[in-house]
Amino acid sequence: MMRRIARAPWELLKRTFGWLVLFEARNKVLLAPSALRLRRLEDAETHRLAAALGEPPAALVATVIPTHRRPEALRAAVRSALGQTVTDQVVIVVDDGAGLPELPDDPRLFAVSLTRNTATAGVVRNVGIRLTRSRYVAFLDDDNLWEPDHLEQALATLEAPDGPDAVYTALRRVLPDGTDRDVLSVPFDRRRAAHEAFLDTNAFVARRNRSLYFSRLRRTPEVLPREDWELVRRYARRHEVRHLPRPTVRYLVNPDSFYTAWDGPGPRD
């Protein structure tokens, strides 16, 4: 009986604010020291790499691909990015301190390596954002693929007269053996996102602005929610986000990944 009474306030808070919002508030308190250190590292690496690159790569859209020790998958991801029907783009690969494999020879492709492993996807992606100049930014992980018209579909929505500030397409989730699992297509609802993680940056294309940066908290696999959720929900606070229900992303479902449970219940505490 006492345990049920003690849990009552927590259940009320979850229903009122959403368990993802509460977990993120806890993360910001507990992980704040790591974020400060990683922000300093991000600044130093961006300045170092910008000096080496010279003129920042510029195009209508910049595609940021973070990578770490997945050479074959990375090459496939890069090919899918360079194979887009939208050609006015630059692709920047940011290696998280493991070293880069040989990549295609293409004037739109730029690849850089951090001096050490950060193990923080948000920092790696932020370096890519900061090293490029573009109206829009898209994101592709090194183990996922885009359909050839992914950027075309997203930009058609963004460039429309009544276009939003960001759009995310549907995900075709693929099992490790190559078979399709399902298609994840959920209309955007910021209130729903407080209780449910249905957003992923592989499908997200956004207008570049001051809100477009990732959390610098060091999120181990056990830390929920992920940086994808934090970015999109925060971005939507001041900018319109719209869902395009067309599957343009082939998302590899990792059995060890949090996102394997997208359609399941949230954690119990």
C-alpha cells in the first residue's frame, strides 16, 4: 500500500509532463559536467578543422554523416547521399576519432576526423553542422540509407510557399538480415513526443538556424531519451515541424538499440 502511495506522484508527473520530458530534465542535472567539457572540445575541434578546410563547404543542403569504425556501411551511406536526385548539396563525414576509410572521389564530399573519440553523437554531428554553410541540413547515420529522392521530397515540402521549417519522412525499418520489418510513419505532435519516441534524425531535414544543434550530454546506450528526440522536440518549440508520410529512409534496426522498442511501452520506474 505504501509503495503504491509513493508511486502516485511519479505517475501523476508522467501523465502531466511525459516520461521523456522528466527523464531529460534528470539528464540535464546529472550530465551537465560532461556537456561543459564536450562543448569546449567541440569548439576546439571545429576551429581546428575549419582552419584546415579553408572556405566552408556550401550548398542548398548539407548532409552530415557521423561515423565510427563502420567502413563498409559508411561507404554505402555516402553513396546513398551522393546518389540523391538533389545535386546542390555537400556531404560532410565526421569521424569520431577512429580514422577514415577510403571514400568516393566526389567534389561534394568532405571528410574530417576528430583528434579523439568523444562517444557522443551530438558533438560529432554539431561539428559537421558548424563546418558547413547551407540553407538546410540533413542527417544520415553511417549504418542507414536514403532512397534516391529523400532530399527531393523533403526540400519540395520545405521550399513550398507554406512550407515548414523542418520535415521528417517515414522510416522503412529493416532487420539485420535485410528483410523489411515495418514502416514507421507518425504525424508530428509535440505533446505526443513527450510520451513517445517516434522521431529520428535520419529522416529529418531542417532549416539552418540557431535552434539546430544537438545536445552535448554524454548519453550512454542506457540514457534515455536519445539526442534525436531532444533536438526535434526542442526545435519544434519555436519552429514548425511537419511529417511527410513517405518512406525515404532505410533504417537498420539494431537488436541492441533503444529504438528497437519504438512501438513498445516506455521504461518503468
